[in-house]
Amino acid sequence: MTRRIRKAIFPVGGLGVRFLPATKAMPKEMLPVVDKPLIQYVVEEAKAAGIEQFIFVTSRGKSVLEDHFDFDAELHETLTRRGKTRELAILDALRLEAGQVASVRQPEPRGLGHAVWCARHLVGDEPVAVLLPDDLVQARTPCLRQMVDIYAEVGGNIVAVMDVPREHTDRYGILKTGRERGRLVEVEALVEKPKPAEAPSTLSVIGRYILQPQVFALLEDQKPGAGNEVQLTDAMARMIGHGPFHGYRFEGTRYDCGDKAGFVEATIAFALEHETVGPAVRRAIIERARELQSGD
């Protein structure tokens, strides 16, 4: 019987230098996609998957992330007095209950593996989900919900995967694949950021993981890898062969919001589906496309 996934780690300690100057005084995870910050999308995804405890691995200047999910008595009172029932409902849906949020500092940027390791005492001896806010997935069934459902069948470790252009393999952890069953792929090996000519496939890991607690002991003595950082992929590779390990081809579209172009793409995609602004955004895009065509 598989143990239920109750906890999730959100590594949010990065500096966001690719988005300067916007991130000079504001965490990258608070950048809004339409009307929600990135961190809210992934927290909502985790809630939809049944996660009960939310662990933020932060750094200096990131306390606003926790504040975002806290209860603001003054704002709540003001909205109540003004009869803003819709806005109150939005805030009530956003709030996490007392004891559900915890945070731990990553004192220096030593890589994703080190960030996950920093949360070891808050996770304990149970499986855990890891969600990277930079990877925003638009799907009918939230990505982590899909993974939790398949985890209930197969157990072990599961990573979300998607095919990438071969020339981009040096940006991702890449799978050496085994047998496939539907959306599931057996993982025979993992290679962190291989050169295109050396990549065993084009199937890459994106920022959704379900990991067994043994990963923390492996991260304890994991030597720095690519970029001279402690890579989560390297520790996961050492778990292969010691229990089920699968890649899961999730249903949905992933946007790389750690990249400016990907962030804009995500904003457009989510705006088009937004119940309030969707029609206006669609009209604006059509008009702009016509202007560009006429300019040719």
C-alpha cells in the first residue's frame, strides 16, 4: 500500500535575476500571471491534489510569500464594510489554515537538490511532492493531481516529463527510458543537462516530483554536479533500481515562467481562459494580428 502524499515542498529561494528590474524588491514567485502570482497557481495545484502541508524553502526577502496566504484582518474588514462579497470569496479561497504553512531558509543558493534537502526535518519519513513555481501547467486536471492518482497505482518515485527539442537537452534532466505503458515511462537512468549529442532521449523532467523520503539521505552527501550545484536529478538517479521509478507524460501545457518569453506566453494563455478578461484579450490579439499582417 502506498503512503498518501500529504506534504509539498516549494523551492522559492532564487534571486530571479532574469526578471530584473521587476524582481529587485519583489520575489519572482509573486509576479502575476493575469491576476494571480505564480506561487498561488502552484499552491492551488497542490491543494487540488490533496496536499495538507505547504513547505516554502525561502531566502532573504521572501516573507511576502507567506504573507500572501495569511489572513489580513484589515483588508477583510474593509471589504466586508464595502459589501465586496466576490473579493471576499477570492480571499477566503486563497487562505491556508493555521499550521498548514511552514518555511525554512536556504542560506545560500547551492542548487535545487540543496533546497529540497533544507526541508528534510519538516518532511520527515514520508513521501513528498516538490513543485517548482517556474513551471506553470495549464490542464483540465491539475498536473500534480494526475501524478498523485497514478502514484496510488504504482507507488515509488514519479517525475513529470515532456519531450523537448534535442538542442535543448542541456537545459533539463533527461531520461533514459525503459518500458512504456500509456503515459507512464520506466526510468532506467537520469542525466542532468546532457549535451544534445550525448542525451539518451529528449524526454525531460519538468518541475513536478513525487519522491520517497530516501532522497534526503542521498542529498546529504550528494556532490555538486552541473553548474557546481547540488542537483536533485543526481540524487534521484541514485534511487533508480531501489524501487519503482517512473516518468509521467502529464496531460496539459507547460509554460516556462523562468523565461521572459515563456512568462508572456503563459500570461496570454491564462488570460484567454479567464472568465472576465478572456473575451477582451482575444479581441485585442486578433486586432493586433491583423495590424501585423497589414504591415507586411
